[in-house]
Amino acid sequence: MPAPATLTVDLNALAANFRTLEAVGGVPVHPVVKADSYGLGAAACSRRLMAEGARTFFVARTSEGERLRAALGAEPAIYVLDGCLTGRAARLRAADLRPVLNADAQLAEWRAAGGGACGVQIDTGMNRLGFRPEAAPEPFEGLDLVLSHLACADDPAEPMNARQRDAFAAAAARYPGALRSFANSGGVFLGAGYAFDATRPGICLYGGGPEGRPDARIRPVATLAAEVLQVLDVPAGETVGYSRTFMASAPTRIATCAAGYADGVLRSYSPRGRVFAAGELRPIVGRVSMDACAVDVTGLDIAVGDRVELFGAHRMLDDAGAAAGTIGYELLSAINARVPRVYVG
């Protein structure tokens, strides 16, 4: 029997998105699989992406890189975006991980441990991680990648995109032997001038659109579904859930579904969240609680044991994120470990 709440991951859709991103960008895709592939399971997703031809992956943390190396074996290159933090060089080298160096102290730490293959990040305006262009290091042995990160790629009309691109091109020219990587998911769709030598998409691999809304070119990958635990008839004038935030204006049929904020169903779904139930989109009513949410199923043929879809092919990830006042990234990465991942394809 399936668990009360499940996250189904369609690996065929993941592979299709990988191929789409390669076709649009025109250069190899180096997948970002940090945060456990945005909550979908880095080991399973990365193995499928390797089968599609991926040979370079990006994670955020050293520990993520160690787990990915254990899952994938010796072949792929794995870069760690945090870089070489104090005391981490030995772990990076032991797992054959490549730090993306972000500051002089990290470069010194890496060199002191013997160096080796690594990347350098150039901060072209995001002011998050990396060397400012004027302070970037001179070329050095082992440097095989130079990258930067777009701040506004989900808005193609934003002038900062072109400014960052030009700043990156100028900075990367200092490292003629290094691979250049600039475009994230949204950047892949900004045009050939943003692709450079390899792209680093994340959310578009996993089903999110490049502009934070559904895009017909990107297939849904993840489906979060929950079992109906109970069906209640609520009389007019009575309330549902904590704090009495929903009052039935007429007799209302409520399905209590086995997914709450402990599973990653954000409390902010109240009051605009909707789920796909018995062929229709229906509203979540009242407050999302820790283990359950309530759905108005008045007039539907729905019973205990049926399942509703919180996002997936019928309730697109980006639409669900917008209803919760957030983005698809957060919905995926918030899904709790108690929700089993079920892989198809």
C-alpha cells in the first residue's frame, strides 16, 4: 500500500527536460543536484542524468558531494559551490570533489592542501559568493572552471542580465584554458550569448518553468499526492481547522487529506491553495496543520482512500508555488523525509 503522502518522481520527464535544456542552450548541461536534487533524490536523479550523458554535477555542500560520489562512483566531476571552507580540504580531496573557490582564503586553503582541479566563481553583481572581477586571482594550476551566477534570469527584460553577461565574458577571458559556465535554468532561455561552454540548470530539470511560471517546454517531474483520511459533512455556519479561518456558508463536504506542513505542504497555502481531486481543482480550506489539510470536495465523488494531487501534471508546480506565496524551489525542497520518494520511468 502507498504511504499516506508520496512524492512520485518521473525520471523519464527528468531526462526529457535535460535533453530540452541541451537543445535550447546548444552546449552541454551540467546539472545542479544540490539539496538532494531539490528534494527529489540526488542519487536517483543523478544516475538517470548520467545515463543521458551528464558527466559534471554541482552541489552546494561538501557533505552533499561526498554522498553523490558514493552514489555515482569515480567517473563524474563533482563541484562544490560552497568552495573550500576552513578544514574541509582533506574531505574534498578524499572524495575527489572540486571546490568552486570564492575568496582568497579559500584559494590559500586549497593550495595548502596540495591543490588540484577546482573552479573559481566571479561575482558579476549578485553579491552572494565569489571574487569581484577586479579582485579575481591570476590563472593557476588546477583551475579548470570559471563561473558566475545570474541574479534575474527569470526576467528576460531585466537589463542586469546583459550587464552580468558582459562582465563575466570579460573576467573569464583571463582564464583561456578554463571551461566557462554562466547560465542557470532561466539563463538557458535568454539566448546563445548566455550559454558559453556549459549551462548549470536546476529547477527546469525538476519541472519548474524558467520564468517562475509553467512553460510548455518543461515537463512536470514531481507529483506530491496525499490520501483522503476522512470525508466530513460540515453544516453551514460551522468552521474548519485551527483559528476558525474558514466558515462554511452552506453545507460543505470536506476531505481531510494526509499532508501537512510536516510533509512540506506550506502553511501559507491557506487560503489560496488548491489541489486536484476527482478530476477538478478544489480549494484547501482553513489552516494547513502539521499532518493534514482540508479540501472542499462538495459535489465530488470522493471517498476515504482516494488520493489528491497537491502538485504534478494537473496542478503545476509553479502555480502551486504562487498560491502559497513562494516559488517551486521552496515547495520541492520543503518536502519532509517522511514522505517516500517513488521513482517511475
